[in-house]
Amino acid sequence: MRAAGSATRSVRTGLVNLARLTDDMLRKLWLAAGLDHRLALAAVGGYGRGELFPYSDIDVLLLLPPGTTPAEDEALRPRIEDFIRSCWDTGLEIGSSVRTVDQCMSLIEQDITVQTALLEARLITGNRKLFKDFQQRFTAQLDAQDFFTAKRLELRQRHSKYEDTPYALEPNCKESPGGLRDLQIILWAARAAGIGGRWEDLARAGLATPHELRQLRHNEAVLSLIRARLHLIAGRREDRLVFDLQTAVAESFGFTNRFTESGRLVMRASEVLMRRYYWAAKAVTQLNQILLQGIDEYLRSARGEPLPELHRINERFFDKAGMIEVARDDLYEANPHAILETFLLYEQTPGTKGLSMRTLRALYNARTLMNHAFRADPFNRATFLAILQQPQGITHAMRLMNQTSVLGRYLWVFRRIVGQMQHDLFHVYTVDQHILMVLRNVRRFFMAEHVHEYPFCSQLAAGWDKPWILFTAALFHDIAKGRGGDHSELGAQEVRRFCQHHSIAAQDVKLIEFLVREHLTMSRIAQKEDLSDPEIIRNFAARVGNERYLTALYLLTVADVRGTSPKVWNAWKGKLLEDLYKLTVRTLGGRAPDANALIESRKREALVQLALASEPHEAHKALWDTLDVSYFMRHDAGEIAWHARQLSRHVHKKSLESPAKAVKTIVRARLSPVGEGLQVLVYSGDLPDLFARICGYFDRAGFSILDAKIHTTRDGQALDTFQVVSSTIPDHYREFVNMVEAELPQAINSQGPLPQPRLGRLSRRVKNFPITPRVDLRPDEKAQHWLLSVSASDRVGLLYGVARVLAAHEISVELAKITTLGERVEDTFLLQGAQLQHSKTQLTIEHELLEVLAAN
């Protein structure tokens, strides 16, 4: 960190001094407790390394002589208890264990964690001979190869827990990939192998180059200083760079927000800090791979095992046990073209698992070779395009290129978004990791083993002739993030330039550029517009132009939404996108029927379903006679048939008894046909505050509304359909169905004013990256209804608060599109009400809505 260069150089001294002060205090307390010279006090774990972070654990081992048992020694037990108590009384929060050497030896056979902690044991005070005996027996019993294998497995499991990326937006600077633990594993393995426990020992053994030694020291200091300041600022042991603390930590380094001359915020102080952290974590990840492979070979050589055989791939590369190995250490300096060839061979060579230590080191040392001339070289451009066009291995190759810094150095525009945070509250990855996640998602559409995930996408992909077009679009779709301006337009310019440099055919360039420019369009229309409106479908069809462009955009959109966060994608969003795709295909093919033909088609399909359900002939007629065109346009055949099964007999009975009499409130629920949450039908006398009462109930019951279709029948009844989800819906969903069917009618029929909304507290993330509330109220294109769009940070009770404002002004909701993007909501409502014709009322409504959205 340039802003804190002297601090990074001194952090090691600070940690060592803190450990020494703790040693001194423990020695004094040891003497004060009257513990005799037969025992030994040892520091273990991180404290055993001779360094201590401000709020880290102080792990100690009280080593007992053979045959000693505190429970049986009436003089020893109270002294040990006094020692431990005095440690806590003075503020030393120690983690203590009391064992004999034999007990320690027994434990290390069973527990790799204990084995690791004792590996770094260091005598603080007491019986030196006893401690030396412990060390000798520990070293004799430790199997270095078994230890190495176990720690490597532990590393993989830990990385998997953190999604195998150092680029989480709230990383753990100790445990995440690229964190301090990755450096510690190298030293543990080296110590167990007999190499030594310092970076200099690795260099002396020929396992680390002088450049790597400098990088190890520097990046360890960066991560250590960040962790130490995290502890001090949090006032507790805190190893996660959570949003609450990122700004304070950044400011402690002297980082400040960066602005343009016009006053526009370019980069937050926290972003400067996090980018530095990500670069350090990335370097640690690379060095960890190189050095662990080197230690593995060292161990095998020490046991006399033959090294893996080399099988020649070509004159520049070998296959070494599934790893690509350079033929000579200076290969890349002598032949820079071989840099990109490495990754092409990685894709093309069957059974390849990765790059060998020698290759990783050569790439690490060849970064400066990838300059402007390297990027402009026609051979390199052809090789990179070939990497994109391979039938397999594209995802792994691109990830490996990013890990080794090759991708950012070849695509200089990509380098700008490596480690760049996103503050839109629904992306959980940095920009580069999101891009690679989207690339992975697109690739999976073309893989037979993933057909079960998204069958429709896989079906479309099976007929696609040039997958690399989609891969290129995925690689560039967000590449202009963080520059200011429309990143879609800027990204389209970047990808056009890339295509020109790589001699891509004009027809393909046009499609790739279209995909990057329009990659947000399909998602926006599917989630915010009324897909039952033929005009919206026609306009979208005109925008995409043809079915090929539509299919490519659909595949990229699904991959993009899925690649933002595991929480953002759901089956309902998938259904909306698929519906939009199919409606647009019909329009593009000239097969789009008029409204009457579409309605008749849906009615016929619904009648077939009713007949299969053994419904009486024409039982549906009484209900259908009360429904107009808009109902049949907005509901599919399955919903129409379900409504008829649930309501027809009640409507028929009403028509026979008293047509003017309102039917009692009917609520029916079922497992949603799209496979997530519940679909709820409400049939009730229409009330101005009906939508608000329903929203209030779902809010109190812990449901989130994904979609609402509001309809008023010709005889004044409300027929509304809701898609709702809850994180607590059990496998036996009938319990929730029964609850909704019993409780919602009571909520609808309750008398009295609507209760005040119980707005939940904002999450930590929202507090640190707030969204400015936005309200947009305007007439639709036909001037028959009004469109209300709201955008704000999500919280419990927000939708009910909006609905309550509308109810207070007697505004009826005809359609609600509820879009939740992580912790941001973007909801759209189709409204009707005479009050909306008055500009003063419009301003009042907008003001009241903003108060609800902005409430703390």
C-alpha cells in the first residue's frame, strides 16, 4: 500500500512486540501462581509463531511431567486454576490446555487442528528439558507427507466454503482464499517438511525466488496490517472486512474519496482499500499454488519417490501428471507467444488439471512482457480468439488466466475492473468475478451434464452455431462498469474495438455489440412491463429484430441474472423471461395472434384442463361471463382453469340466489406452478384498500410478494392472484396453504383503519451503500392508466407502506410487478383512480411515497 508503505514494513515488528509483552505478563503470572519448575508453559497456534494480533486468541499449553494429574495433585490443581484465573483478571483472554507429553502425542494422531497448533509451539517459561522432550517426540511422530496432504485438503475445503474466490465483497482477511491462512499453510508445510518456518528458509531451499520472497513479505505485511487495524477499529476480534468497517479502515490508511473536477464521486475510500486488498489476495493465491507444489515435490524427493514423468506436448511444453509444464524456465522471455499458447493447450490437452509450479512461476515472472506490443501482436490476437472458440475448457481457462494476471494484461480494459467492487446491493461479486460467473453460466447451457438446470436454455443452446459469440458478449457485458455514464454503451464501444482488432466478421461483430449494449433490456421488460400488452411485445420484437438476436439475448440475460447473486435468481424471474421470449418469438415469426384469437386459444386449453379435472360441463360459464378481455390476456390457461375450479360453484350459486349479493371472501392457495413459493387466489368484494390489506397480511406472515395480478369482474368482485415466497416454507407446504386460506380472509374482512406499516431496520450493507429513493408517476402511452415506479433499499414492510399510501387516496392497483434485486427493490404498479387526474394530488402521493421509502 503506497499510502502506508512505512506502516506495512513495521507491522511485523508491532505484532512481535505485542507477543513479547504478552510473554512477559504470562511469566510474571506464572511466578505469582507459584507453579513449580517441573511444568512448562508453551505458546501454541498463532501465538506460538511469536506474533500476536490485538484481539487474537492467546493459546497456551501447560505441559505436565509424566504421570502428573492435576485432579489427583491437591497442591498443583489450585495453582493452575489461580494462574488461569489471574490471566483473565488481567485481561489476557487465554485459551488453555493442560496435558502431559503422552496426552499430546495421543491427540495429534487424531486431530490435524491440534497437530497444527502444536507444530508452532514455543516455550515461554518453565521446564526446558520437558519442552525439548515434547518437541523431539512431536517431530519424530509427525509424518510430513500426511500432514501436507491433510492441510491441502483443509485448504480446498476452506476455499470452497468461501466460494473459491478472494473477491467476495466482505472477505475474511484471514480465512478467505488469498488470506493470511494461505500464507500460514505454506509455512506449516515447510516446517513439517524440515525446511524451516520462515520465508528465508524457503528461499535457501531453492523453493522461492528472490522476487517471490519480496512478494511474500510485502503481501503478508499488507494483509497483516489490514487485520490488525480491523481488530483495533472494531474493538474486538474481527477478521472480516465488513461494509460497516471498510471506510474506517480505509481512512486509517489515509485513503479518501476520489472526485472529478466537477464533483462526481469516482471511487470511494473503501474501494481504494478493497482494490489493494484484492490485489494482495490475488498475489497470495498465485504464490500459494507455486510454493505448495514445490513443497510437495520436495517431500516426494526426500522419500526417494521418482518425480512424475514428462510427456512432450510440443517443443515448448510437457504434460507432467496432468499439469502443463514449460520446457525451460525462460520460455516466455525467449518466446512471448507461448504465454497465451499455455492456456490454449490447457483447453486442448485431455486430462489437464492445471499448470505446474514451474509454469506458474514462469508466468508470474513474465507479467512485464505483456505490454502494448504483446497485445497488438497478430499472432497473440489469433491465439486469444482461438481460446474463446474452443469447444471445451473455456471457463476454467479464463479463470486461470485471471488468477495468473494474464487476462488483465492481455485485455487491458479487463484489468481496470479486476477487484472492482459493486455498490448496487444485489451483486455479491467484484466486477471481474461476476463476468467470469456469467461466462460460466453461458458455457453450462452448452454442456450435456447441466441440461437439468435450465432445460429450455440448454435446448436453445443446442441449436446455436457459434457459442464463442455469447462467450465474448459475456466477457464484455460489464467491462465498462465504474467509469461513469452508461456502461452498456461504453461496453459496446469496447467490444467493437476488440472485434476489429481480432478480425471478427462484420455480421458477428454486429450481434456481439448488440448483446453488450442491450444486455439489461430483456430483464427490465420482463420484470417491469405488462407482458399481456401486445404493444410492449411488438416494441421489444422490433428492438431485437430477429429470432437469432432474441435467442442470444435471452441466453445472456438468464446467465447474467443468475451470476449476480445466489439470492437474486428465482423460478418466477425465469418464468417471466421465458414468457417474454416465447411471446416475442411468435411476434417475430408473424404468428402473433390478435387479442381475440389469443383469448380463444387460452379458453380452449383451460377447458381441456377442466375436463381432465372432471369439472361439470359448462360449470365455468357463470364465472367467465363476469370476466372481460383483460383478465384472459393477463392469465395463462393453467391459472384460468384453476380459478374456474375454485370459484365457479360459488359464482353460480350467487347468480341463482341474488346477483346483487356479494360472494363471501374466498382465498385459495397452492404450490406455485413455477416451483417456488405459493400462488394465492383472492376473490372478494372490491374495496379501495383491498390490495393494502392483502400486502399487510403477507408482510406480517413473513411472505414476500413476487407478482400480483389485480382484476375487477363485471359484477364488482375483486379476483386477484399473487405469487408469494417465504424462506420458511417447509416441504410439507400444506401447513402454509391452510394458514393462508384461514387467516387471509380474516385480514381482508377486518374493520377499522389500516395499521401503520412496521418498517424493518435497514441491513448493514444498505446503511453503508444507501440507495436514493425514487418515485416516478406518469400516465401510460395510451393515457388510460398510470404507471408508478418506485426504487429503494429493501426492508420489511416496504410494499405494505406503498400500498397503504395508494389506498388512502383511493387509487386502485391493477397490476404489480415486484422486483427484488438483492437488497434493492424496483417495483412497478399499473394504477387507476380519478384523483390521479389532479396534479396537486399526484405531488402529494409522490411526496408520501418518498417518505415511506426513505423512512429509517
